[in-house]
Amino acid sequence: MPTPNEAGDGAAGGADGYARRVMAERARLLAARGQTPRDDAGRRAAVILDVGGQGHAIDLHHVLRMTEPAWSAMPRRPDCPAAVRGVFGHVGHLYTVMDLSVLLGGAPMEHAGAMALLRPVAGLPVARIALLAGRTLGVDDVVDAPAAVSVPGHPMAALPDGRLVAVLDPARLFAARSFGV
């Protein structure tokens, strides 16, 4: 059983320790790829996030960095979406911090245990976005699930252990949203 810190919820270790754990897990997965001959067609690496007990995957290509959740409150305009929690500064850039639970139609999270800084996506109204999640379940390979198990809005993917997760595409998640920040 992982400790809260190992699960991404912890207070000890700080953001650097958290990032090292995620990168060590990714290095382990990459090293294992070369040792096990298998068909990698359709597989892609993804960060697996837990949001309200549901698994969600974000392609590793879209994730710049995983970190402990931290943000600063900001004055809110009346048209600011409910998902916006504040801003986070990283390497001279401001990220709009958004509650992934609210973006997916749920209630705001009382406690976020992980934050994903996303790479900028062309065409979005906000250049830099950070997503809050309940916790990080690690980095794993996902493979597209049959269309029969897809849910409206988000395609499903299977983890190596057979669990299904919803695949979140930042362009799709934010394209139709208005940002009043």
C-alpha cells in the first residue's frame, strides 16, 4: 500500500520529490519496454489520474510536468468558469489552474493531490493550463478500447491490467469552453 506521499497526496518530499517519483516510474517503464518483446501498435504512454474514484489518462505528450498542487487565488471576473481555481507560476509563465472534476461535470474537489502542467495547445483561449486531480496513479501504457465501451465525449483506453480509463484530450476538453480569466 503506497503512503500518501507515494500516491501523490503527500506533504513531505515537496514538488521535487514528487517529480522524481513520476520520472523514476517512467524510466522504469521505458527500460522494461526493451526487455519484453511485444506488439506496441496502438500503445501510448499516459499519465493516469484519479478524479473522484474514476481513472483518466492524459497522453504523456500533452503533460509538461506533474507537481504537488499549489496555486494563488486571483480576482475573478463574473464570467470566470467555476473550474478555475487560480493561477500558478512556473519558469516565468502563468498557468490557469483548473479543477478537473468540475471540467468533467462533477463537484469541486475538496482536496487535490496532484497537478498536471499541460503543454500549450494551439487554438485554445488560455495558453497555459494546469489541471488539478485527486491523485496520480502513475505513468502507464494505454491502448485504445473497442468503440463499444466508449462513453460520450471521451474515448476509453485500457491499461495493461485491463482497467478502463477515459482518455482526456486537452484540445477537446477546452475547445468549446469560454474562459473569463
